Amino acid sequence: MERTASEKGLIIRHLILPGCRHDSIKIINWIAENLPSDSFMISLMSQYTPDYNNNIYPEINRKITNFEYNSVHKPNNRIWI
């Protein structure tokens, strides 16, 4: 019986930050290009919540949008959990 990637490999959890979708895409592409495809799965996290004191950093003083999440996540890619 063959084991799945989650049973024998690595689960990579990645938190998408507001305004950083292009960075997330670059990271995910690097992972996909540099690790064997059957050795990992990626868990994208969208639950970033601004801290009460983030008003001094307006660029991250919001949750990510559906557009940001969906532009990073490619639903037909088998690397996603």
C-alpha cells in the first residue's frame, strides 16, 4: 500500500499576508521547483488578523481579501491540502 505525501513527506504551512500575494506566489513556485513533487503538500493560511497596534503599519492593518487568497491558491494544483 502506497503512502500519501502527508504520510511520508512534509506539510508546509504558509500564511498569506495583506499586500504580499506576489511574494507568496514566488515562495510557492520556489517550493514546487526545488522539492520533489511527491514529498510535500502546502497548507495555505488566510487567517492573518491585524494586531490592535498595527495602525502604525497601515500596509498590514487589514485581513487579506478573497482576491489575494484566490490569486495565490490554484485550485487544480495537487500540492494543496
